[in-house]
Amino acid sequence: MSHRIVSKKQLSEHVFTMEVEAPLVAQARRPGQFVIVGVSDDYGERIPLTIAGADTAKGTIRLIWQRVGKSTSEMADLKIGETLGYVAGPLGKPTHIENFGTVVCIGGGIGNAPLLPIARGMKEAGNTVISILGARTKELVILEDEFAAFSDELIVVTDDGSHGRKALVTEPLAEICGRDPKPALAVAIGPAIMMKFCCETTRKFAVPTQVSLNTIMVDGTGMCGGCRVEVGGQTKFVCVDGPEFDGHEVNFDIMMKRLSAYRNLEQKAHEAYKQHRCRIGLND
Amino acid sequence: MSDDRTLLNELLEKQKAGGLKPSDRYAIPPQPMPAQEASERRSNISEVAQGYTETQARLEAMRCLQCKTAPCMEGCPVRIRIKDFVTAIAEGQYGEALAIIKENSLLPAVCGRVCPQEVQCQEKCTVGKKFKDVDKAVAIGRLERFAADRAGAAPAVPQVAAPTGKKVAIIGSGPGSIVAAADTRRAGHEVTVFEAFHKPGGVMVYGIPEFRLPKAIVQQEIDVLKQMGVEIVCNFVVGRTRTVDQLMKDDGFDAVYVGVGAGLPSFMNIPGEHLIGVYSANEYLTRANLMKAYNFGKGADTPIAVSKRVAVLGGGNVAMDAARTALRLGAEKVYLVYRRSEKEMPARLEEVHHAKEEGVDFRILQNPKRILGNGDGNVAGMECLKYELGEPDSSGRRRPVPIEGSEFTLDVDTVIVAIGNGANPLIGQTTPGLELNKWGNIVVDEKCKTSLEGVYAGGDIVLGAATVILAMGQGRTAAAAINEYLASKA
Ligand SMILES: Cc1cc2nc3c(=O)[nH]c(=O)nc-3n(C[C@H](O)[C@H](O)[C@H](O)COP(=O)(O)OP(=O)(O)OC[C@H]3O[C@@H](n4cnc5c(N)ncnc54)[C@H](O)[C@@H]3O)c2cc1C
Ligand SMILES: Cc1cc2nc3c(=O)[nH]c(=O)nc-3n(C[C@H](O)[C@H](O)[C@H](O)COP(=O)(O)OP(=O)(O)OC[C@H]3O[C@@H](n4cnc5c(N)ncnc54)[C@H](O)[C@@H]3O)c2cc1C
Ligand code: SF4
Ligand code: SF4
Ligand code: FES
């Protein structure tokens, strides 16, 4: 099966989106699921990426990714008409979507990408959707227009105030949780540290909170345990038990440590691939 | 002329003159397996055991007594006609030897290398019994490997019957699946193999390391399948990309073989298991094998911790493979920590032997209590307890009991957990009506049929973590049942 890139766009300095042919995945996927992508067939890492959308008629799926290391840089260098080595999926359990009432969706940095299909799905199920999008600075706010198209309320925040409110996402989140009635559910996706603080915020208001974890993965099918996290004191595998979990039960401190495990080696690979190195928001 | 060659010539003369007596055969020394020097092989990934020479193979084959009852055959799960193929080797008829093996086993180059012969065919061998030493039995596995390797680069492509118009889906591409695919294809069905990974071959490619089973051998068998017209679709996760139900109802598959293996790694559930530097053996071996971490920086991207001091937990083949892989990736010290005694180790004898030769430090009757971390969350050591053997447990093995107050610390930076794998849960979770046992293994009858019509299963997903040859045996049984089922549906 050939996975041809049918469109590609740069969304910000380090964020790209593409539509790539993967008809079976396009058909089977549900919000919350991801694929494992390989740039080449032989050597090379298996990169987990959320399915940000799909077009079943065209047989394509949409990926949105941030250039952080060697493999994501290689992807960024591919051109329309070229192909990906493989696309396996859809993986992970789909998000449980139903009409909860009011759902507040919080996206941080590249987390807006995985959040998009979930937030849209929540809207389609009849929920009132409040979206909070956060980033360090104006250039890094992605997908704002797409969220604006369906959100009942959209709040944009940046750390430096260059766009929207000057705040961290937890500030508007606390305000919304303090409303009466409070939201029925929060969905937070972004850097681990952001998800951790979102959960601490919602816990105070007893608002149930879903998070989607982006751990290191190898196979994505439950075979290696590399993606393990501690949820409610138990070991869970993100690729098969997740990627979504009850955020109030996740041990984020352990997760953040494990995410940094390969940092040094990956930097080596990336520096060998390209002199410059770039990492924004994803894990720190 | 070498001594071996002289001996062989003498024996051949004697045979012509009137045959070999058992005493002549007992007098032939067991032939050692040529192997790379331990000091050398520690730093490469080439195959350790290099295979018999022709002379060695014929001498070893002449040690066989041609027992009427052929007890060895009883020990082989797929009932290879051992004495017949061994005779063919003794006579220099290598092609014929291979043909005999292939009647029952599709992957002799693999089984000859990885079967636990000392508890199967060779355990029952009369010659070994005579010497009261299974190490002195006829080296059936090595002879099997010899016959397969001699056949050269291109194994024969089996005949395929006329098209039946029936479609068979094979899920997974491990040894059981390879056999099931070949046997159903031979009957003329249209066969598609679906594999979740980007490379076919199952554990034979991502688990068992290159230095024990060269990937090229597995690739050859995959190529034969392709030449037979079997379609192989990688990166296809059944249960997610399509469910078993969809394959049968929407995609027109008339029968399915499930061979998805036992890949779910177990952990010890001790403190510190989330630390950086703790791996499941699956992760460690997959990174090393399938993604070629040993080439990191030279084309491979998959990083693996650069470990100096490694502890591997477990005593099976997986543990041996992980320990020996760690050495090859540059570790200075590798401990193998096992809570029972060496006698109870489930690993193949040859692997234990090779691991020791290579310098793996065996710490038997010891078990970790917790893994210690440093401030950055990296492994900084492992606290262990010493054990002694107590009363036999339900498995008949003497139960290891911790000795109170015997705590000590091993200085390690990496811990590899190789204490077993559970059933892959995905098919069970996504296939309503498929009966599983309490461990999540698929329940089948003697023909490998599951609780669902048209769905068969075999290998580790049925047996729990087992062996290549048992998986192959089930692949064959299931294929026969599928062929029968499809014929009855015609
Ligand atoms: C279920 C899931 C869904 C994901 N969805 C998306 C997505 O939609 N868009 C997107 O841009 N990214 C997503 N990610 C993260 C993405 O997989 C990683 O950024 C990517 O694998 C990095 O590859 P690389 O070779 O370019 O970088 P590397 O060279 O491997 O790493 C560069 C840096 O990124 C960190 N890193 C490596 N792997 C991961 C990882 N899996 N998660 C977080 N940080 C990592 C490293 O610690 C290092 O600091 C997702 C991850 C998971 C598990
Ligand atoms: C490190 C190691 C060393 C071993 N050493 C030996 C040895 O020396 N001798 C010996 O006899 N045995 C050994 N074994 C055991 C032996 O490898 C297994 O018993 C045997 O491979 C099982 O075969 P199988 O047919 O069940 O499939 P497996 O080899 O288990 O392969 C299953 C395949 O199914 C794929 N799969 C899983 N889920 C899906 C899905 N949903 N959709 C599509 N594909 C899927 C997997 O990716 C995999 O490729 C070893 C095992 C390991 C891990
Ligand atoms: S297949 Fe395995 S058990 Fe059977 S004869 Fe060969 S080595 Fe022995
Ligand atoms: S038991 Fe040993 S000696 Fe007897 S036939 Fe088998 S291999 Fe030969
Ligand atoms: S990625 Fe290997 S078990 Fe989840």
C-alpha cells in the first residue's frame, strides 16, 4: 500500500500538516486514535501521531506534527507526491464521546492537533464546547480558525501576551470551572506539565478530566511496555489502554521523567541529521 | 587428511564391508559445534554457532543406531522421521534428508537452530541414554540445520493447487502463521497474511537476535511464501485497521487463522520499575533487533540506553538473549538474576552455555526487591534478596524462599525484565464471541478451531509463551482443519 502525500502545509515555524493516503485507516479511525508512521521502511523510528482528521471519500488522513527531532524533521522535508514508508493504525482506544452538556477543551501547543477531532466530535454529539488554546507566543498558536468554526466559546492565551490573553491555560480554566453550572467534563491535551496543572485545577472543582498521553512508544500494539505509565497506582500501557486516561489518576511526575529518557541520544541523532535543533512546548 | 576425514573414510570402508556395529557407532566421538570465539563474538552480531562441516555431519549422523522404535521421533512435536533423515545425511544424500524433514517441518533452518532439543527429540535418544548424558545424544538439531543450510540459497517453492476461489486470512506472521499460510495456499486458496509490524516474521525477527538466528533465514521463508502467491500486508493491525468480523463479513475471507503471539510483557511490580533504564526484554530486543539500535548513529534512529552495568531478570531464552545482546551493545558487566537454581532455568542448554562463555555473571537464587534511582530518575542500582530452595510447589519445582536479612545491592544502570509475556489482548477485545481462558489465551479444540465458525488459532496466543516448533505444529493442524472446512463448504 502506498501512502502518498496529497497535500502539505506549514502552520508555524515548526508545525506542519499533511494529508496522506491511508484509506483503511481513514475508514476505521475515531477521534482520539493515532497512527504509527515510518518515514522509511527499514531503518528508522516508528513515530506515533494523532489522526487529526480524515476524508473517507479521498481515502486520506490528516496529520499535524511538530518538528522536534530527526524523524519529525525528515517528515517535514517530504514533498507533495512523495510517500511515507508506512502508516499503521488506527491505534489506541477511541475517545468516549456523548452528550455530556458542557465540555471544556484545553489545548497546549501541538496538543491542539490531537484535541481538534475530539472537540469537534464533542460538538457534533450536541455538547456546548468551550475551547481554550494556549501557546508560548503568537506564532505557536495553531488551528485557531478551525476551533473557532465550531466552538461555542474560544479563549486564546499566550505566555507573553502577544496574542489573546496573557496567561497560562489554567487561569481561564479555573474561571470556567467556577461558573454555575460547572462544565461536565474537561479534556486537556498538551505538554505533560500543562496537563498536570490542568488536572490540579479541575480537581479543586471536581470536574472530571480526560488527558491524552504522548509517551515514548516503540511498537504501539502493547508489546514492549515502553509506553507504560502509572494510572491510579497501576501500570498501564498508553498504546492499548489509552492514549486517554482519567487525568486525576495519572502520575505525571513519573511520566515526565520517562519522557526525558532518550533526550540525549535523540539529540545526537537529530544533530547529526541537521545542525539546528528545535523543540517547543512538547515536553518542557 | 584431517583426523575427522580419516575416521569417516574408515567408517565408510567398514560399512561397505558389512556394516557398522553399535559399538562402532558408540565409539564415534560426539561432534562439537564450531563456534566463534567467545571473546570475539561479544563484539559482533554474527551468528555464534557456525554449523557442521560435511565430514562432521556425516560422522555425527553415523552415531545414530537406527532404533526400530525411534524414540527420538516421539520427542519431536511434529514427528519428523528423524532416523531416516539422519541416515540420508550419513549417506551423503543431503537433498533427500531435507525432503524428509520438510514433510513435517517447513522451517528446518530455524528449528535446527532454536528448538530446545535437549527436552524434545534428543532427550529421548537411545545414544544419550546409553551415555546417561543428553549432551551425548545424536545432535539431531545440528543435523537438521546442516541439511537445511546445505540446500543453499533458494529453498524449493512448493506446488500450489488450482484456485478454489476461497480466501484465507492469516493474522500475524510468526512461525505458526508461516506454516498455516503455506499449507492453506498449497490447497489452492487465496491467502493474505496481515502483520502489525513493518517486517514479517514475528518473534523470529524482533525477538530472537541475529547472532542466534540470522534474519536472512527467516526472510528466505517469507520470500518462498510470496513466490507461492501469498500476499503479505504489513502495518495492518487486525482489531484496529479491520476487525476479524469485518475481514469475514465485508472483505470476503472464508476462514481466519489467528497467530498473534504472546507479546504482552510482564513486569515484577516492585518499586522503581518506572525508572529510566528499566526495559521489558521485548522493548530492549525490539529496539536492538528490528530497529537495529546496534547501528545507532550509522543509519538507525532508534536510541537505546548506553548501558555499562546491566541486570537481566529471568532464566529463559528471552533472558539469555537480552543478556547477550547487552554485551554486544557494549555493556561492561551483565548480571543474570534468577530466583531459582540453574537446573530450573527454562532456557536452552546451549544458550546458557554460550552466555557463560561470553562472560554473563549468573546470579542464581537471587531476586530483586526494588530498583533504586538517582535524583534524575535513572536507575542507580538494584536491591536484591538471596533465596534458598524449599518444598516443591504446584509445578513440581522446589519453591524459592527468600532468606531474611540477606539484602544486598547490585551496582547497575540498566535493568531488563525478562520474566515472561502474556497473551496479546487486542484480538480478544475486538472479536465478540471468541472464547478466551482466564489468562487471555484463545481456547481451541484439537483441530485448533476456536469458538467461532471459520476462525482457527495457534501458537503462543493459544499455548502461552511456548516454542517455535509448537507454534509450527499448530499452524499445520489449523491449516489442515481450514482446508477440510473450506472443502466441506464448497
Ligand atoms: C499517542 C501519541 C500521539 C501523538 N500525537 C502527536 C501529534 O499529533 N503531533 C505531534 O507533533 N506529536 C505527536 N506525538 C509526539 C510525537 O510522536 C513525537 O514528537 C515524535 O515521535 C518525535 O520524533 P522525532 O524523531 O522527530 O524526535 P526525537 O528525536 O525522537 O525526539 C526529540 C524530542 O522529543 C521528545 N520525544 C520523543 N518521542 C516523544 C513522544 N512520543 N512524545 C513526546 N515527546 C517525545 C524527546 O524526548 C526529545 O526531546 C504523539 C505521541 C503519542 C504517543
Ligand atoms: C527473545 C525470545 C527468544 C526465544 N527463543 C526461542 C528459542 O530459542 N526456541 C524456541 O523454540 N522458541 C523461542 N522463543 C519463543 C518463540 O519465538 C515463540 O514461541 C514463537 O515465535 C511463537 O510463534 P507464533 O506463531 O505464535 O507467532 P509470534 O512469533 O509470536 O508472532 C506473532 C506475530 O503477530 C503479530 N501481531 C500481533 N498482534 C497482531 C494484530 N492484531 N494484527 C496483526 N498482527 C499482529 C506480531 O507483530 C507478531 O509478528 C523465543 C521468544 C522470544 C521472545
Ligand atoms: S523439529 Fe525440533 S524437535 Fe523436531 S527433530 Fe527437529 S530439532 Fe528435534
Ligand atoms: S533415538 Fe537416537 S539413535 Fe535412535 S534412531 Fe533416534 S536419533 Fe537415532
Ligand atoms: S508502545 Fe510498546 S507497549 Fe505501547
